[in-house]
Amino acid sequence: KQEVTQIPAALSVPEGENLVLNCSFTDSAIYNLQWFRQDPGKGLTSLLLIQSSQREQTSGRLNASLDKSSGRSTLYIAASQPGDSATYLCAVVNDYKLSFGAGTTVTVRA
Amino acid sequence: NAGVMQNPRHLVRRRGQEARLRCSPMKGHSHVYWYRQLPEEGLKFMVYLQKENIIDESGMPKERFSAEFPKEGPSILRIQQVVRGDSAAYFCASSPLGVGRNTGELFFGEGSRLTVL
């Protein structure tokens, strides 16, 4: 059974600081890994999708790396802004199921 | 708006009543997934459906819960005789790709928040 862990559970940083969010998973036989953002009371917004054959993906200030063999992914957010405050979820795909971590709640202080 | 549409966004039911949650997938997507998010917990897989077929319902409680995705119309998640423990956010996601080949993204709706009094 796939287990996904996200560390830390919560993070508070001053505006402008870089963010590093970690995700680990127990079963490396994944098709892909997806990072999502969830705002309070809202749905999930897809941020980045990394295929199992890829090592990283970039979109604007976001960069996600994937080390499938060690079961780890890291999401980097450069030059954080107050608008980045949200919960960030990591999810891995085995077959057709997404297994989610519990998320990292980020607060960026102005 | 071509996104995944869920309704109602908020639903309040008394214990013992029925809850029906609807999900219209993105245009061109024939694969629908339901996830549940309990307060302070992560999202948990419930069921995976294709048009007129339930592919995997292993995450769905055996009793009181059912799901369908008819040939025409939205996917429906039905909860009979609701209990307080059913209070949660229920998210629907859709994908254009099939079982074992899901190398694409899942797109999520805004969720339906069920409160059982």
C-alpha cells in the first residue's frame, strides 16, 4: 500500500524567502507525481506534473524534482509572496489511483 | 468554463437522510474519480468510474455509499442514511486517460461539502 508523507506539516516564512517542501513515498513503482495547491474551503489546483521518467519540472517560480528510486520529491517555490499562502499537496499515481500526502500548510508573512 | 463542475457546493443533511453529489467531468474526459477529505485529514480515494462502469470501488464504504456514471449526465455519488461521520468534503476529478495508462493530470472540481447535523 502506498504511503505518502509530507514534511513539514506547516511552514511560516517572511516574504521573499525561498520555500522547500518535501514529499516521500514508499512504493517507487509510480506513473507520475503531481503537486497541488489547496486554498481554504476550495478545490485542488494542479501546479506541476512530473512523469516517472522525468527528474524535474518547472513552471515560473515553481520547480519540482523527483527521485523515484529513493521515493522523494521536493517542491521549490522561489521568492515567496503572501499569495503563496496555501496548503500544498503531493500525490503519486500507482495505476489510476492518486495517493495523497496530508499536505504542508504554508504561511508567507508580508 | 471547461473545468470539472460539482454541485451542490454545500449540502446540509440530518442524520438518516440521503445525500446526492453530482459531478460533471471536463469535456472529453470519460474517467471520473471520487475522493473524500475528512477534517484535518488527507484526501482518500473512494471510487473510479468510466461511462456506465465502476472500475474500482475499493475505497468506498460497503454500505450506504454508491456511485454511478451514466451514459448521459453527470456522475452521482449517493450516500444513504447519512451519519455525522460522513461530514466531509467530497471531491471529483476527471481524466481523459484510462486504467494503467494514467500518465496525464487529474483535474479536480471545487468539491461538495457535506455537513450532517
